[in-house]
Amino acid sequence: MRITWLGHATVVIETAGGRLVTDPVLRTHIVHLRRHAAKPGLSERVDAALLSHLHHDHFDPPSLRTLAAPVVAPPGTRSALRRLGLAVFELAPGDDLEIGGAHVTAVRAVHDGRRWPIGPRRDDDAIGFVVEAGGQRVYFAGDTALFDGMRDLGPLDVALVPIWGWGTKLGPGHMNPDEAAAAIALLRPAIAVPIHWGTFLPIGLHRRHAHVLRDPADAFRERSAKAAPDVRIEILEPGGSLDITRAG
């Protein structure tokens, strides 16, 4: 298994039997956000897109249209994608399926994942995923706050853990570097890779707040060394890859 971080929450997970991509956002601008990393490219076929929730920085219909791959996502996604004509598999926490050469299980996430902040919130409108192939297990957290049930997701070879966001501060349902370090202390993966940082800022903020694109990863490494010293931290640049067999 190999993982490649393309920036923000977009990660390609390659197995011997296929390729999955999480929360694909492949454009340089999303709503009011500008990308400050190389524009990602996916030159090879993708077998499925794993969507954690329907916020704009995770759910980008033009990117999904480009991939033209089946979508695995939380309940309610099928209606949001009905115009694209894509196959959609809706999973609630605990549901699973075989796709792209992997066994994919939806797991809990603590995050308000509604596309718009109206209507009743559901407990399953945001999810994470555990992807298993060839005896190796990768946890993709999506967006989530820290929660005690993370300790039950192991054993894990790699945890893809969000450590920040796209702005200068975080709202509810996200983890900062301290909370992400506490998360890996619960998860106890062999390797932790920080995601959801260093990619997007609102238009006009880069000159004054460029440090936000760098500082979270350094803080996460420092906090993790204290909270979970046995976990190996791998900080990737956008486009960087990690071979799990070789690394683990």
C-alpha cells in the first residue's frame, strides 16, 4: 500500500488491487479559498472517491466529475450528486464494502458535515474511513473533533489526521496540533501523517498569514513527540508519497 498526499484532505491510497482518493479537491480556487500548493494531478484511473462530508473544501462536484469514479460517502450524498450521474454508495458508521481492491469501513466523526447550516443535523452526516488491504490498515479521519472512541479503531499502520484547516482559526469539529497529538495517543498507529493543513487560505490573507501554511505541522510534530513518542510522524509535502511496507 502507498499513500500520496495531494494537499488539504485529498489523499490517494494505492493498493495492489486499485486506487482510492479521499475528499478530492483538484482545483486552485474553491469558493473564497485559494490554493497555495502545487495543483494536484491524477494521471491514472481512480477506482473510487471516499467523501467524509459535504463541506466545500471536501466535497467538490467539478473534481468528482473529472474523476468519473464511484463515490463512497455518508447518507444524503446521493441526492447532492444526482446531476453528475455517478454511482454513490452511502455508508453510515459501521457500514462497509469492498471497492478498489480494499475493504472500506465507515467510522464515526464528530463534525457538523451538512452542506448548508440549515435543517436537522444527523449523527452520520460526517464520517471517517478505515481502509484495509493486504493486511494493512489506514485510518482517514476526514474532519473531526477529538473523541474517545478513536482508541477502538486500531490496530493501524497509518493514521491520516487533520491538524488544522484553511484559515487563521478553527471552528468546532476540528483538531488543532495539540488535539491531533492527543488523537494519535489514542489511535496508536505505527505512522501518523498530518493532513488538512498547508494548502488553502482565504483570498487576500497570504501576505499577512503565510505562517499558517507552515506552523501547524511543526507544532504537531513537537506535541506528538511528547504525547505519543512511539508513533512515527511523517510530514509530507503536497504530492509526496509514503510506501507503507517500506516505512512500517
